[in-house]
Amino acid sequence: MKLITREVDYAVRALAAVARAGGGLSAAGLAGPAGVPRPVLRKIMQALSRGGITRSSRGRGGGFVLARPPRRISLGDIIAAVRGPLKFNDCVFGGALCHNHRTCLLRGRVAAIERKVLDEVRRVTLADLS
Amino acid sequence: MKLITREVDYAVRALAAVARAGGGLSAAGLAGPAGVPRPVLRKIMQALSRGGITRSSRGRGGGFVLARPPRRISLGDIIAAVRGPLKFNDCVFGGALCHNHRTCLLRGRVAAIERKVLDEVRRVTLADLS
DNA sequence: ACTGAATGATACTAAACTTGTATCATTTAA
DNA sequence: TTAAATGATACAAGTTTAGTATCATTCAGT
């Protein structure tokens, strides 16, 4: 099971580069140094913008800047933007079939673990990763 | 991302049934009540036996029993047997290409989180889940 | 011995997710 | 007007997960 997929890894590297640069950086400018295929990086940067982590400016000379300081961008934010929210806990029986859904012992335990992981990934910030 | 895949979920249910039964249970006897396709359950039970969580007896009247008391079978054991060890941390660059492998900040953080999750899944036992 | 019920091992198919590619539309500065 | 950039979206390939099928082996009961 991967917590950090390739896309998350790319996203962290790209954001670190944006943070270092201070000014705006284009996807093309990011992809090269990071060793990431340009179209992939574009998709990732778009997801980060949709998630409110970066702000983009279009057109010639455009690019991406951080929407807030690195210390206020968490690994959890990045994962959520790129992959959607964490879900350790996909009930096999989808709630409909399983009457124990609310009381299921496994699910309760796993939900608790998931909350801890969420705490952890929110505690790590881009500032720690740059 | 799923910590609990369908197979792990099945495995927990099946083991809980074995624990309740006290005596040995066959895959066929387990699959029905749990609502799991029989061949799937067989594969899972085989994995659990290979992992030393259950002991099997073959031939007529055979089946599965727990290899040790429920309190000593952890969710971590079950996950490891069915899916292999947890790996949050698949380095994108596979170590060969990436010179920062040892110092990579992201990897260090994620490894720490992984250790915590390992602690957690080892702390939950089959006895808690039955 | 024979038979039927059971696991061991393994190969295969199907579905879902991840990764990477391609295209076209829109915006903006020069 | 043009070139450089993002927005949106559709598509293809690769990998993982889920489920199926088969044959070999073991063992109790007759």
C-alpha cells in the first residue's frame, strides 16, 4: 500500500522548488529540473491549484506560486489535493449489505488509526520538506 | 489508499469465525456464512496458513485452526500474511537513481509515520475484533 | 484399496487504480 | 497577432487487486 504515490512525490518536489524560487514558476520550468514528464507535472500542478495550495496565472509569463507560506502547507493538504482524502477504511459491504456497519469492530479500529495518520500528515509541512 | 483491502477484511471475518468455533473449520464452512466466494476464501486461508497464523489439516474432516490464541494474533500479522509487509514508502527513483536516497526529507517523515501505523496495527488483536 | 472431502499450489481472467500521453480551449504579455 | 502559458478532458498503457479454474496431494471412512 502506498501512502506516497509517485504523483504525491512529484508534487512535493515541485512545491519545494516553487518555495525555493520565491517568484512564479511554470510547469515547464519545474518538470526539467525535477526529472518529471512535463504533461504529468502539469496535471499535478493543476490539481494543486484546484486544491488551493498554489495560485496560477495564465498566459505568457504565467506559472504557479504558493497560495500561503510553506509552514502552512501540510503533507496532508498535498495528498488530499493530488489523490483525494485518505480512506483506509473502504467497507467491503458498502454499508448497504452489512448491518453491523456502525458497530463493526474492525472499522472502528481502522478509523482510529486513520485519524492518527491524518494528524501525522497534517503535522508535516512543506517547510519541513524543503 | 486502502489499509484494509477486501482480502484483509475477509481474513479478519474468517479468523473471527474460526476463533468462535473453537474446533477446526473448513474453507467451505467459512465462506457461506461470511458471504465470500469460496475460492477466494480458500486462497486467503492458504495465505494465513503460510503466514503461520492458522494451522491446517488436509483430507476429509480437515480445516483450519488458529495457531495461537486470538490475543496473540494482531491485525498487523494478518495484513502481513495476506498482503505482505506494509510499505508506505516506495521511493519513486528506486534508490539507484536518486542520490538523496538517504537524506530525503519526505522519506524520513513517511518512514516515521509508517512505524507508527505498524505499532497501531500490531496493537489491535483478533481478540479485539471478535 | 477406493472414494470423497479437504487443503496446496499455480495459472489465468477481469476489474480497478495509477501513471503517462495527447488535444483543444482559454488567457495574457509582448 | 503570436507565442507562451494554464484549464479541462479524453485516452492508452501498466500495475495491482479481486475472483475463477484446475490439478495434485492428503486423509478419514467404508
